[in-house]
Amino acid sequence: MHNRLLALRQHLREVKLNGFLIPHADEHQCEYTPEPAQRLTWLTGFSGSAGECAVTLDRGAIYVDGRYTLQVRHQVDTQFFEPLKLHEDKVEDWFLSNLKSGDRVGYDPGLHTRAYLDRMTKALTRGGIELVPLDKNPINEIWTDRPEPSKNPIFAHALKYSGERSVHKRTRLGASLKSDCINAAVLTSLDSIAWLLNIRGNDVAHSPLVLSYLILKNTGRVELFIDEDKISDDVRDHLGAGVKIKPYEAFLPALKKLGKGGKNILVDPKRTHAAVMDALEAGGATVVEKEDPCVLPKACKNDVELDGARAAHIRDAVAMCKFLCWFEQEVHGGEIDELSSSDKLESFRKEQVDFRDLSFATISGAGPNGAIVHYKSSPETNRKITGNMLYLLDSGGQYLDGTTDLTRTLAIGRPSEEQRDRFTRVLKGHIALAQARFPVGRTGAHLDTLARKSLWDIGLDYEHGTGHGVGSYLGVHEGPQSISKSGFGVALMPGMILSNEPGFYKKNEYGIRIENLMIVRESHFEDEESPMNIIETITFVPIDTRLVNVHMMSSAEITWLNIYHAQVREKISPLLTGRELEWLQQATQSLMVL
């Protein structure tokens, strides 16, 4: 990594720059970036799904959020990159401390939002530092073996999975644009494009996305910018006459033509890079900054998508139960490690109907590795799962009818009383959220406290959010909904799928997380005086009761857990036989209500 940093600094000197910004983001603001866009990983070694790097000619800093505070120190040489806190420590302040008036900091306008650049420009100008847009990204120039963009073909996402024809979605959203006096919307988010056109692909790891851009006219007609070699005749027929296909690289030139005559063009400022706005404005467009029109309808799944999610979670639970049975039989031999365990789980998932991929790289953390929230095992960090420890396993699958994500924490050997206490507090928070009934219009921020209270009672907490949205055979992390302290912006609405995943992490010792997915549904309780929503849990995998301290649980909480395990038995038992069925029956035995 040091040689790469030296090469970058030499290039900066050649183009008369004193600093450079390297975001995690790619041209589409994807959470999981395609290989050619993994510039941050290439330069620093950090592989997390959020972060940013700042470099001068003699210093470097890397910014990560609370999920990665431990991981960054494992992956990045802190001699060359100082770890700092994303969203708390400001990149502009770091530049102001390390540069002088007259210095120049470069950036790629195709990788940053306008709001970010405006904030950065305002701050750096105070110190006499110039922020300079670059035509060529310096990382691209020095990355000599940079992978080529994917040539994987795209495919149609069938109506039996999507629940609505693409032409209906386009017509409906186009009409909404027209009613708002907007001529067109520019879409750069790959999940929005995949949802709108009912297409899927394999251009991004673990997410069935297609590298593309899209312009949606208020007539419902579309211009799709994509590598045309990836489109078969069948897919062209699926897209139909309302979708005009153009080369991927023709996107920015097309934007300059789109805005002629001052047309009103919608752009989502949170999801679109500055180069898009620059091109539109250069062509005379009036940029209307509003949310991507696909985001909310995509988040509120239709009945077909919800039934698909329920079905996918049943098959995924079968794979998990088969794995957990195998794990319990084999772990006592002392030969299982993090990597062999996650590989075995993947093999069980591959046996399931309509399985296509993992929904993210499995988090398989034994003992202290489980305390790293988004840990990724490697040959260098791989631990044996043996002795007395906790094992945290966070995993999920991409199925044609749904996306899954669940976490289980397993007791290996004899858990300590402290571990049982912390696990039970996490479980109490999980149950509180799973049982939530809340007024229509409330956001995830209103519910977040429910999951944390038992930990707060003894002065503990966790740094990550409690719940994220999940797509329908799309991204495992999907907005705009969330359950977190910052989740005030969007009300939780029926049809939204979210995770319920409180946790606790003791640095260098163990990690605990319990995660199920759930659907927001309308409540029909007859005595309600105002409209309410409720939660439907759709993950059905046993929770390790060896870690539960029943003396800390209320009778209502124990009843919830017993009912949950009875549902697991009812739904999964018919799909298992022999030893695996026996294991499930044992793992879901009722706890005694005190």
C-alpha cells in the first residue's frame, strides 16, 4: 500500500496539487462498489462499506463510522493513514490543519455530491485553499491493473416476483413528475433503475445490480444508458418500445441536451454526484432537487414482493437450521474456524431453490473478532471456534423472490454470567421492537430507544443503527427507512421491510447481535382510537437459549420467545428430517415462564 501512496503523491506533484480526496463512493453512490471503483480499498486496504480518505504530500487520514473503528486498525497501516471518525471529524478541518493558503486540493466531481463539495469549498476558502475539479481521477491514472467494467449480461425480473409491470411503474411515476411540472428525472442509483425497469444483473458483488444511468421523462418514456453488449434480444423485448437504449458513456453529453430551454429536471441531491448537476446546468436546465421518485415506492413493497420475501425467508431458515445442526455436531471437535463455518453455511444456502448469491460477505466472528461490527474474516485473522467463547454469525442470501439478512450469536462451551447478562439485554431490546405497535407517521428514530433501553439501564449502548431497510431481490441495505437515532426523516410505512438488530460489543472479547427481518403492517386492533402500525417478523431461526438468563426476563418476554420458537417449529419442521429435525425440536423447546 505504501508504494501506491508514493505513486499517488508523485502524480499530485506532477499536476500541481497539494491534496486529494478519495471517497468510498463510486459514480452511482453504491454501498458495495464494483471492482473498478474500489479506489479507497486499493489505496488503503480498508474494505468496509463506508469511508473516506484524505491525502496530502506528506500525511494521510482515513474516516470510518462506528461500525469500523476496530476493523480500520486491522486493515490500514496507521503509520500512513490516521484513523478518524466519519461524520464527527471533518475532512475540511484536517486539510486546514495540514495545508497552507495557496495550496490546491483535487477531487473527482463524478464521485461527490454537490452538498458535500459546497461544504468543503466554503471551509477551505476560509484558509485560502482551492478545491479543484479534475477531468481525470489520479487513482485511475496510477492504478495500472485496474479491473475492466463487468460484461455480465442483464436479465428480466419476472412479474411473478416484481408484482408490477415496468411500464405501469414508469407511467405512474411519469404522471407524478408531470403533475409537479417536472419534465424529467435523472436516476443514477442502480437499485432504482433495476426496480423501475424490472431488470437485474451481476455488476456489483452480492447485489443484483446493473451499471447504468437512466432518464425518466414525464411521459413515462425512458432513456437507458448501459453497455449495449449486455442486453439480449429477450431483455430488449422485456424493456419494450418505451425504453430507448444508449451507450453508457453517452450519459453526461445527453444531460447537456436534456435541459435545453430551461427544462425542469429532477435530481436527487443525496444520491447524485456533482458532475450530473454540472452537465445539466451547462445545458440550461433548471435543476429541481427532490428525492429520487423510485425510492419510496420501492421501499413499500407490494403484496407479491412481500409474499416473496416471506417465502425466501422460509427457505433461508431451512439452510440456516441445517447449518446450525451441522455446527453443533462438529464444533466440539475443535476443527471449525470462521472461514470453514461461513463456507459451510453458503453451501447449505446454495441448495435452496432460487438462490442466486449471498446478500453480503458473511460476518463470521469468533471470540474477540465478533466485537468488530462489520468484521470480515481472512486467512490472516481466521480464528478457530473452540473453547469457551461467543460466535457471531451475520449472513444473508439473495433469492429471486427476496433478500434475507439475519444474525445469530452462539454459545461455544460455557458462557460467562456477564455474557448471558448482555445477551439477555440485547434480546429484551429485540423483543421490545418486535412487539412494537406505534402510531401512523412515526419514524424509526421513535422506535430506536425500545431496542436500547435494557442496555442503557446499566450504562451500555451500541454504535450502529438498530434497523435498516431491505430490498426485494435488491440491496440488503435500502433506504429511505431506518431505525436509528438519525432516522427522523421518513415515517415507517406498511410494506417496508427492515432489520431488527440490537447488539453489544466488548472490545477484544466478544460481540453479540440478534437480527431478524420484519415487515411494517397496518394494525387492525378494534379498540384503536388512532391509526397504528405493527411489526411482522419474517425470519424463523432459533435463538440460542443457552445464553438467556430467564431471571432477567419478564413473563411477557418469555412468552414472546416461546411463541416465536413455536412458529419456527411449525414453519420449518415439515422441511427437515432426521437429525436436523431432532436438532430443531431441541433448539426450540419452551423456556419456563417464571
